[in-house]
Amino acid sequence: MNDHIFVEMLIQYITDATPLEESLVRVIISHSSFIEMLKEDEEFVGHYPLEYWAQQVLDETVQRMRSALDALQKNN
């Protein structure tokens, strides 16, 4: 499957499954390790369903947010 199509399908899946706006989902995906993985090994990515990648992207985002909050709390 074309990388661009897969990314668009992932964006649509996350947008439909969450209260997040599409523009934010695009930013989240663009800053996730998913994009690099897709560039490195499209075949590997294609072996997993959209639901799997959505969960991976969202879990990674939550972890980054927790780390950022921890850093903020340490500075206050």
C-alpha cells in the first residue's frame, strides 16, 4: 500500500476513534516514530492493522506528554 494512503487512513481512523481534531492528529503522527518506521520498513508496518498503529502512536504521545509534565514539575 502507498505510504501516503496508509498515513491518511491512520489519520482518519484516529480522528474517528477519538475526540481529537484532524489537524492535531496530523501533528501527532508527524512527530511519532511511526513515520520513521514507515520510511524504514513499509512491509513491516503493513503487516499490522490500523488499530495497532493508532494505539502505538497514541501511547507514544501520552508517554511524551507525561515526560514533559514530569520535567515541568521538576522545574517548579
